[in-house]
Amino acid sequence: MLVNAKDMLTKAKAGKYAVGQFNINNLEWTRAVLETAEELRSPVILGVSAGAGKYMTGFKTVAAMVDAMVDSLGITVPVALHLDHGTYEDCYKCIEAGFSSIMFDGSHYPIEENIAKTKELVAVCAEKNMSLEAEVGSIGGEEDGVIGAGECADPAECKMIADLGVTMLAAGIGNIHGVYPENWAGLSFETLDGIQQQTGDMPLVLHGGTGIPADMIKKAISLGVSKINVNTECQLSFAAAVREYIEAGKDLQGKGFDPRKLLAPGTAAIKATVKEKMELFGSVGKA
């Protein structure tokens, strides 16, 4: 059964660890993340971007697959199914599809409109027992066509959105999606500290978790980050393992071309990456 993310994130904030959101792209991905969470007794959030939702033929298909898989695999740890960087329209599609959590990314709207739309979604989510993530200050890099330079959020604006009753808040602190460039300036802990001072117990979310050094991740968790999103890193490890399998000519041996065999090394690589992240975030054994 899918749960909303409120309980797991409240515990993470109090316990000074973070829950990983691992974006899913297909069946192998979903299975790898769920099995690793169960093995490590860690709560987990499955993230679905608009692009991934479309690729998997729609949010209803994703929700049905995740629901059935949690049941078929006998998963007992808390699992939230979360829309990542949702538009206003996609939020309603995921509410209808049976997601347990959504992110409304209103960061590109003027703050008044972001507040109005977030307020409306807070009420709907409360009624449906879903968790809601809001965003202030865009996260850098590219996420399904939305490009941001990694600017820092204004702590006062963060407080305005946090006070609406959202479950968690994503705030730009110089982080970006994808692979970090050579000249990246690092996370702004000053901004993060300022945001936490304004938002108190609110669990904060760090997007673009791929490639941020471990010491920065740990420091961010100590300053109130309770949810960290990982996507690119799993994609890179999956691709590298599948490439190695094909370059070694294993797809030409026996029935090595069978997709179940061809994708198995990639799936194992995702599991290894997820395990590494869960250990770093401190969520192992917290389910």
C-alpha cells in the first residue's frame, strides 16, 4: 500500500537523516528501487517526472504498476509515489491516478500566483490524505525542458509558501539537475540555514542529488534537508552496466539478447547506486 510522505519525512527531520526520492523510468527501475528499500529496511519515495510518466503511457499506468508491484513483491517498508516537478494540470492528473504524493512546481509563476495555486492544492491533498511538495526559486539545470541556472531561494518567500501548510519545501540553494559542471560553486549553506530558520520543522528537499559531494550532503541534512532526489546517477550506472554487457559481446552468447538478460546488469547497477545513497542519507533501518 502506498503512503503519503509526511510521516517518513517528519521522522527523518527529527532524526537528522534524509529519505531518498529515486526517479523511476520503467519496470526494471521500479523493481530495483523497491527491492533495495525492502532489503535495507528504508522508507522510500518513487519519483515520476512528467516525461517519465508520458514514456510509461500515463500516470494511471505508473500508479497501477507500482501498486501491484508493492503487493507482488511483498514490500513492507513505507513507499510514497510522488509526482516530480508537476505542473498544475499534472498535479490533478496524479491525484486522479492514485499517487500518494505530488510536487507542484510553481517556481516560475509570480509568487502571488504560486501561493494561490499551492493553497488550493494544499486543501485538495489534505482531503485525499496526500503529501504536497512546493518549490521556491528554481533548481538549476534541465528538468523536462524547464531550465534554471541554480539560483538561491529567498528565505522570506520560503516562509510564505511553508506557512500555507505544504508537507515539504524544495528551495534552490545553488543545486542543479543533471551532472554538475566543473565550475560549480557548491551549495549555499548560508541560504539553507536562512531557510530553515524561517521554516522551522518543515522538511526541506534537495533536488539534483547526483554529484553533490558526500560531505555537502551530510551538511545539508544537518541543516534540515530530509528528502534528497536522485535520478541522473541511477541512469548513468544503468547505462554503464548495459554498455559493458554489450561490449563484452554477452548479448551474442546463447540467449543473451533476451531483454531480461540484457537489462539485468543495469538493474543490478541501479540497486547498488540506491544502496550507496540510502547509506549516505542515513535512512537504512529506519522503516
